Amino acid sequence: MNQASKTNSIREWTNIDRAAFERDIVPLKQPAVIRGLVKDWRLVQAANASEEDAVKYLMSLDNHTPAYTIVGEPEINGRFFYSENLDATNFRRTQAAITATLEQLYALRSNPNPHSVAIQAASVREIMPDFESSNSINLLDNHIKPTLWLGNRGVVAPHYDVHDNLACVASGRRRFTLFPPEQISNLYIGPTLNAPGGVPISMVDLHKPDYQAFPKFADALAASQSALLEPGDAIYIPTPWWHSVESLDNINALVNYWWGGLDEEHLSPNHSLMHSMLTIAKLEPHQREAWRHFFDYLVFQETGNPTEHLPDDLDDVVTTLSNEQRQGVYQFLKSKLK
């Protein structure tokens, strides 16, 4: 079954500046494709000329700092995933500079059954410190760091980010398929500890969904949104929308920006989720139900306002903590986790 025929289109925008991005797009908390956002990037212009020009330009920026790189055998067909027994991944990890990886990707172009190679989540400011001088955006604060993703044809299974994400396609085409957060129960999530990218991913192969093994995935697909992005296009993905990313050409480069989602201690709701899975998920049903009432009231505030009967100037976990109190709570939690 062709998954693309089952998805809805992501809403598209053009001629977006920072004011419009903050006023019209971000508050919706919905995915948004921004056509042509980075069409003037030097890298995009090089990629539109040829793959060779894109490779040469990236090599000219390389300061030869090694970056996290994954390599999969031809048999995985570009699908970076769990191992067969779900106790590891189906690829190996290494460190390599951009130039070495680009040389490998360029050599693999004519191979009909190539290895899958990808640099993932590399800090642009560490490996290409001059990149931003000719490849910048005006939608975000300057302290938000760009991250590079570079590889040949491949697909990343549906997963979520703990940050909001603005992803800019710089070379090669990419197809994005997104699922709303509430579709988690229809995505058949794999294990956490051996997840390829640090968060659990969907077990379903989007190209060949097995509806006998994963029948509820049809509902997830009906709620999904998709878009094909060309070099120069960008996509806004609010956290924690699930998204699959497919790289469609011989050499694909994407630069993304993550922001928000972490507090002063670099903790995210995902850490709270993992802790709750350890402490609550295995309780007896009546205990889980009891704690659900606590979470609904104190965390999600679905059943009332837990502060309405308290003084407005009270500093507490349920209201607003002073910096000293916040540090004290963190230290308490850290001592218990040890």
C-alpha cells in the first residue's frame, strides 16, 4: 500500500519573516512547511547547480573535526532501525569528518546497492564554523545552534523530539511524514533503551506497513500529514509530534534548529516520562488509577486549579519556585535517583 496516498498535506507558507513565524505559525502548534525559506543559502545554490558543487562547497567549510556517523549494511536498504531481536541497532557507529563522509557518499552514487551512511546531529559551529556567514536564518535567536544531518538515501522511522524543530533542506529532497502526539498508541512504539536515536521509534515500516501485525497503524496514517521538501524549503515541527524523514537522493544535507523543551537543569518532559514508566507503569491497576488522579490535578490540571486556594505570593512546586528552592528540589530528586 502506498503510504503517501493515505496522508494529508502539511499546511504551507511562503514569504515568512520572524514576526509572521512567531505570530502566525508557532502559536498553532501544528506542522508548517515554509517554502523557499533558505533558498538564498550558498549551500542551497550549490546543490541546485549539482551534487558535485554541493560536495565541494561543504568540503571547503570542513575543519576536519570528527562527527557522529552511522553506517548500515546494504541489506538494511537505508532503514536505520533496531536489530532483529530489538536488543541493539542494525547499524554501527563511528566518528568521521565531513570530507571523508562526503568522499564516501560521492563514491557510492553509482552503486545500485550501497551501504547507508549518515552524519547525524553534528554541531555546525564545531565542524563548519564558517557555515553561518553565508547560510543563516532570521526566524530564531542567534544563540540557537544549527545542527547538520548528511547522508545518502535512507529513512528514519517515526520518532519525536523533546524540542521544537525547524528543519531546513539544503541538498537533496526529503519527504516528511508527521503524526499528532495523540497517535502514539497507534504507532506501535519500540523499546527505549536501544532506540537508534535516543527516543523510541515506531516499529512500522512506512513503505510496507504490516496491517496484520500493526492494525491500528491505519488510524495513525489517516491522521498523518506529509510533504515533499526541495532544497531551500523548511519545515516547522512542534514537539512532540512524531515524524519520519526520508532522504530521497544520493547526497542529502539538512540543517535543523532545536529550541525550548528543556529547563535550567537540561531536563525535559521525556525524562519525567521515563521516570514515571519506572515508578508507576508497573503498579497494581488500582494504584495506577489513584496516581492518575494526582497527575490529572497537579500536572495536567485537567480536574481543577491546584493553586486557587493558595496565596498568590507563595513559592512552592505547585506555584512558582525561587531559584534557591528550585535547586533544592533538583538536589533532592538527584539524591533519590542515586
